[in-house]
Amino acid sequence: MAILLTMVTCGLYSFYWVYKLGKKIHEGGTRYGVPVEDRSTLYIILTVLGFGIVAYVMAQSDLNKFANNNATAQ
């Protein structure tokens, strides 16, 4: 859905999407006790500068912290 909306809005939706992604990762970290920084603004800056892939890699790294935290808890 995000890809379709990004195409329809000529790329503008991707800025909103990476911002919300950063906020949701931070919110999840707070909820589940995983130390994750709020990097939503950094994600937007990287996307505007053409380094959107770096924002996705950073987001995946933060999501991996959730998996590592879950694996150590069990």
C-alpha cells in the first residue's frame, strides 16, 4: 500500500511513511522495554537527501533489537 501511495503522490507519501515508521519503532521500544531512539526526523532527512535506503537499514537494525530482546527473554 505504501508503494502505491508513494507512486500516486509522486514520492511525497514516502516522507510521511518513514516518519511514521520511526515513531512506531520508538513507541514499540517504549512499550516493550527495548532501548530504541526516536529517529523519525533523521529518517526524513535521509530520505530527502536521497539516502532512503540508509533509513530503511537503520529501521531494520532497530527492529532487530526487538528480535534480540525477545530471544534473550526466552
